[in-house]
Amino acid sequence: MSRIAIEVENLSKRYRIGLAQEEEQDTLGGALLSWLKAPMTNFRRLQRLSRFDDGEEADVIWALRDVSFQVAEGEAVGIIGRNGAGKSTLLKILTRITPPTTGRAVLDGRVASLLEVGTGFHPELTGRENVYLNGTVLGMTAREIDRKFDEIVEFSGVAKFIDTPVKRYSSGMRVRLAFAVAAHLDPEILLIDEVLAVGDAQFQRKCLGKMNEIANEGRTVLFVSHNLPSIEALCARAFVLDEGRLVFSGGAREAVSFYLNRQVFGLASGVDLRHHPHRLPGDREPIFTSLRLLNADGLETSSFAIGEPITFELRLDLGEEELETPFITIAIEKRGIPICALTTRFMVAQRFTLTGQAMARCTWRPGWLTPGEYTVSRVTLKAGASAERLDHIEEVLAFEIVERDVYGTGKIARKDTLLVPDGTWQFF
Amino acid sequence: MQKTLSRPASPAVVSNTIVPSGKIVIEPPSGLPHINWRELLAYRDLFYFMVRRDIQVLYRQTVLGLAWAFLRPFISMILFTFIFGRVARLSSDGVPYPLFSYTALVPWTYFATVVQTATTSLITNSNMLTKVYFPRLVFPLTPVLSKLPDFLLALGLLPVFMVVYRVWPTPYVLVLPVLVVMMAATAAGLGMWLAALAVQYRDVNHASQFLIQILMFAAPVVWPVSLMTARFGETARLLYGLYPMVGVIEGFRAALLGTVPMPWDLIGIGAVSASALLFSGAYYFRHMERRFADVA
């Protein structure tokens, strides 16, 4: 048995979510009184953000609960779980950004963490200056950066602009430079959170390659991602977190299938959303009441043939409230890879009002997606672009797309790609 | 702006690792906070680049650029000369009022800017706070160094005024570095206190402006300590010395303008309370630090 690089024992973390809503006053006297009392109540409220009583309180959540595991030196381990399952909290504790409430973790070796690329980048400074700033932020010394500077610049591919202020960079260039710094950290233990969700496809491949290299060099890697295929590709082992608990630990492939089986209750043509287990906690009453999937004939179903339009019928209970052109979003994923987000924000030009028992129906012509299991990974409701979320449910339900003889050849398209190509050949 | 980066002169370091190789134990915070000097030392390069960033960014895209370093105390001086010198006719210990107030405004402007910047430092950098670990003390301490060049530039203008008004410095100018350290320590101490408070209670952010204004009038910026001693006596003077900026400002005047004999008593008392402020600030900051990422 090789040396233990990361050892976590009974780690727990509790948070207080949000600041409780104030009660509304409907008389002038009452309103005046509560306004006068406001500083005192606000003070207590703010204090409560970091103070906890012993009892279980309604607005306290355990982001992490009694998590224990060990990672051997040189191992690459993935962590998967829904949003809010505790993945990021776990990383934040291991990177010492936030302390645990109870439990203990021991990291043996030089640690580098990547929760975000480009932390500390300043737009007014040049690329060169930012490399030094960002490098020291991530824990390198100036000498180390001197030594690796050329390599970093070369990896980033922005050598020509290294003395230009970063504010003149495109966002892609900025990300490339930032990742290049991070990729040259040279740690013994590397903690990574979803940084691959940035940059163009080519650069993403480069990043994956670099991470693979790091993992193969015998460094210890803890990798959090939604991208299940990349977890399978990079990690030998994986943990599944759910509601703050470690529910599975084993081979990456097994972990991924465990996760997929657990998150969705089989295929469903419709689901009651009032008491959905994956609603993100919030101060408000649930608004979404149900989601149904309908085929072109208006029949409720959970399987659709390749190319067949899918209608999502979303019911909402808004009570007295009137929403003026809210943003409703239905996001679709396949094995953790985002396929698309159907959103009123960009897809609807006219204004509309929703109130009482409302219904929103969206018909999606998905093109020729490869057969397989798909999930409605998220439905959200917001009053406007910068408004807070009124309702938010993750991993809502799963449906499948089934084969169809799209080409009339009797042959079935490959399943390891995302799309079944909708095209023809011609010969001369 | 220069393009090549010069590095801080640092003693030869054999190891490249910043976090000393060895076990990192993460546990819930308990007991009294302590200041991890070794870690602070290990992150000195980061501190250096943060200070550099602050200095470099400060006057980019401004028309007047570095002139702002003089202008702020200079404009205050003109204002104060008119209001307190001409209209209110406050005593200026026998030197021309503009010179009297500018000598105080140079350290005061530094102090006020550092405290203000330090207070908001955690909030303006909250994106770093929640994404990466390093000693948080770097944030409020950065302005303590990064505002020094401005201070020195403003101080550099003082001899010009002195020549204009034909006032000559005393040999005590040699004590100025001590006063500068005291001034920086006071600013750092108060800055750490307010920064730690401001993360959780944003009110501190809004209130700090007024606090600094109150502190200015409480300090002998627009009036001399002799005015206070004349009215309230010697004991009051010594109590007043507990406010470290009193010793700093009177010390500046005594050394540069020779208005009063060097106020060693005020400086001594002030040095004690400045140290108390510095250490209590650092410990309070460390105590609150555990919560920063959760409440920022």
C-alpha cells in the first residue's frame, strides 16, 4: 500500500442559507415600528450568518456530513454529484478556503488548487504582470515563475500579446493564459473544480491532456466535474456525493453508473414537481407543480424517436403573484454533457404574463440526437435577467431517444457521438 | 510603465515550495487565533506583487497621473487655510498656516487612504477570497505599503513650501522614519480591525468615511496640540497622546518646522497604543478570518 496523500475523517460543514425574509407590515404604524427596529433585527440576522445554536434550525443546511475517505499518493480520483451535493464545499475545505464545522483532513504534500482559472487577474496589468500575480496567488514563488515563464507563455499561445494589458485580450486568450499558469504549478496534490468548462474545444483537449499528464506523473489529483466522460477518462476511482454524504466510492465507471442510476428514478414521461427531492433550497414556496413530456401526437411519453419533436409542458402555481415575461429555462443533458437550454430569455420575443395556475409549453425539435438516455437536468424560473431564482429544480427527470431507421438503409448509426448526422452523400 | 519585472531581493531560498512540504492538517478552528509568521514569510512574493499591482493600477487612465499624490493634500491645504486659517483664525504655532496644515496633511492623507482602502480590501477582493487560499492578512496590509510612494511624493513637495516660507528643519528630521513606522502601524492596526468587521457588517464600509473624518478633526491636523494643552492641561495632553496620530503629526511639525520641542511624551505613549492597535487588529482579523469565505 502506498503512502496516503489525502485522508479525510468525518468531515462536516454547515451553512446558514440566505437571510430569512422579513415579515411584512401592512399598517403605517407597524411599518414605521419595524423600520425603527430594523437596525437591531438586521444586526441579529447578520450575526446569525456565522453563529449557530445547538438545535436544528430551518435555515441551516449541512453541505457536508460525515465524509471520510482516503486517497493514495499518485491516485486520480473524481468526485461526482448533483449541484449542491457538497462537491464544491469539500474542495473548499481541502483548499483551506473555509474551515470545516467538525472532522479533520490531512493532506500530505504540496497542495495546489484550481477552483477557478485566473483568480486575481487584473485587467489593467499586462499578461506578463498577471502571470506573476496569478502565479504567486496560486502559491508559486517569483523564482519559480521566472524559471517556468517561457513554458507558461508558450503553452498559453499568447506570446505575441504578453506585454499587452489583459483588458485587450479576448476572453479565450485570458482563459488560456490563466490555465497555462495553473498548469505549471507543479504540485504533489492537485485539487480541481470544473475548470475544463472554459475555453474552446481545442483548448479543452489541451487542458485534459495536461491534466492527464499530471495524473500520469504520479501526482495525486482530486477532480470535481459534471463531465462524466472526462471523469471516466481521467480517474481510476471516483466518489459520489449526495446531499453532503459520501454514498459511493469505487471504480470511476461504477461510480458513474451508480450516479446515473441514483439521480434519476428511471425514465418518466411526467413528474410531480411540488415535492421534488432535487429542488434547491430557498426561502420561497415551490412554484413549479409538474412537468410532462409529450410527443408530436400530444401523447405523454418518455421515449422519442430520433428527430421527433419533444414538447415540455410545465405547470406553475403562482398564486396571487403576476410575473411579467419571466425567464423559464429547461436544460437538457446527456451523461453530464450539456445539450441545450430551452429558455424564454432568448427564444421568446413578445411579452407575456403568467399568474395563478399557469402553464408553459415548449416544443423542441432536437435534431438527430444519438439514441440514449437524456435528462432534464434543470428547470429554473427567474423574474428577470439579474433577479433571483424563484424556483430551481435539478435532475428533474430522464427520457430516452430511441433508434429509427433515419437513412432508410436499415443500418443504425454509431452511438458514441452526440449527433446522428443529418446529411446525404453524392457521387460523381 | 516598465516591462521587465524586477524581483524583490530575497535571501537565497533552496526550496522552491511555498507551502513547506509536510502535512497540512485541516481542522475546525478552536482556541485563540495565532499569527502564522512562517506562512506569511512564505507568501512574501505574493505580497510584493499585490503591492506592485496596487501601485501600477492606481493612476492608469488618469490625466494628472502622479500629480494626484500632491494634489490631494495640496487641495485640502488650500481649503483648510481659508476656512481654519483665515476665517476661524486657529493658531498655527507661529508658522504660516498653509505650511502648518500641509505638514500634517502629508501623514494624514496616507493614514486616511490606507484605512479606507484596507477597510474595503476584503470586499473588493471577495472573488479571490472565495476561490483560493493564502494568508488573508495580505489584503489589509497591501495598502500599508502601496500607499507609501504617494506619501513620499507628497512629502517631497514639503521642502518647496519650506523654502518659499523660509522655514528650516530641525536636526530631528532624523526621527521621521520612526514616525513613519508608527503611522504605518496605526493605519495597519485600524485597517485590520475595520476590514474584518466590514466583511460581515457592510455598514462599516459606509461608516468608515465618517469615522475617518471624525478621526481627522480629532487629530491635530487643522489645529495645534498647544491649543488643547492651554485649555485642558498637561494630563489631558498625555491622554490625548494615546491617539497615535497625535504623536505622529506633532512629531512631524516639531521635526520639520520646529514649532514645538520634539514631543517625546506623545510619541512614546502613541508608540505603545499603536503597537496595541496593531497586535489587537492582527488577532481580531485572524479570529474573524475563519468566516470570511462563508460570509463574503
